[in-house]
Amino acid sequence: MGIFDYEFMRNAFAAATIVAIVSGSIGYFLVLRGETFAGHALSHVGFPGATGAVLIGLSPFLGLTAFTVIAGLGISLIGEKANRDVAIGLVLTVSLGLGLLFLHFYTAYAGMATNLLFGNVLGISVQTVLVLLGMAVVTLLGLLAISRPLLFASLQPELAEARGVPVGLLSAAFMVIVALTTAQAIQIVGVLLVFALMVAPAATALRLTRRFVTGIALSVGLAVGIAWASLLLAYFTDWPTSFWITLLGGIAYALSHVRAWLATRREVLA
């Protein structure tokens, strides 16, 4: 049988493609704005959200989405960057602690915790794919609506504020979008490894080009390519998909540094 004769592989490729497109797009702005730490913290917030939801009989996906959106709004309202970083660090550690506490009260869901922490793309159902597709449409439309002023505020925040751009409102809207993206990415790579899919392709793209349209297209292309390659490697090796995503993302970023170093050497020798 071929790889796409299995329904779980078809679902995995569909879900991974949807999430990779969204992660590559949102991740580009996340890296450009220097807010990767906030994105990393939001993924951890999803853990107690999901485990807490299960504890009271609700959908874990609903719980992690609600918690990440609320946390995203909270992070955007914490003002000064130095204080924000401290608050984000505290949120990150407290979130994991709460998640473990909730599991302590409902140990029957320890298997679910493993899937949340490390992802289980091969266990995704058609219904989950449809939910991810709907969330992706909302997320990308939201990003499209604020992309121009967000890019201006990201590159020249002081000038944007002086010209009347609602920088604070943009930051809040963007953090909500990041939270929705994080909730989607958790389905593929889990709480602990969201960083790889959202940041590695975008960081690589920013190393390779400074042009906005080219950069965001490259970020999306890398994210999709890494997701597809990881699924294929997982199918043939029986190793976790999340491992391959993190490895290939790291390799792509390392190669971008090698390319930059070679370009510098050529300029020196010219």
C-alpha cells in the first residue's frame, strides 16, 4: 500500500500543511518583532488549559485555545519590555506547574499529557483537520487585516506611534493571532516543540532575505517543506514526527548561517 492509502497519513499531511502555512506566516512577524519568547510561553500556557478542561469534562483543544488567547491578551497588556519578559517567564513556569497539578488530580489522562507535550500528528482525525482549517482561515484573515500597520510598527515603532498608528491595539491583536496559531501548532508538535515550527522557518527566512514578500513566502515554504519531509521520514523510520520537525528546522537555520558566512568570505576575498 502507498503512504496515502492510509487515512491517518492523509489527515496528518492535511493538518501539517494547514498548520505549517499559518506558523510560517505568523512566525515571520513573531521573529521580526523579537517576540519569540512570548510565543514560546504561550505554548506552555496551553498545557494547563487542556488538562484543566479535561478535569472539568470539556474538550482539551477548547481549553488550550481559550487559555492561550487569554494569555496572549495578558502579555500584550504588560507594557514595558523588561517587565514583560519577567512576567512571561513566570507565566511559562507556573503554567507547567498547574498542568502537572491538574494531572495529579486526574492521572487517567497521563497519555493525553504526552500527546500535548510532544504532539501526535498521526492521531489527528478528519474533524480535527476541519477545525484546524477553520482556525487557519480566521488567523490568516486576521493577520492580513493588520499586516501593513503591523509591519510598520514592527520596523519603526516610534515613528508609527508618532503617526497615530495604534501600536498597543496592534500588539494585542497580534498576540491573539499568535495564541490561535500556537493552539493549532500544538496539535502537530506539542507544547514543548511549538518553537521549532513557528520560529525556525521564519528565522531562517530572515537570514536569507530582507524583502518582506519574499521572506514571508520563504518562511511558509520552509515550514511546509519541513512538515512534509518530517512526515515522510517518520513514516519510513518510525521515529517521532516532532523529532524530525525540530531536527530539520535546526538544520535549515544552521545552513542559513553557513550561507551567510560563505557570502561574507566571498566579499572579503573579492
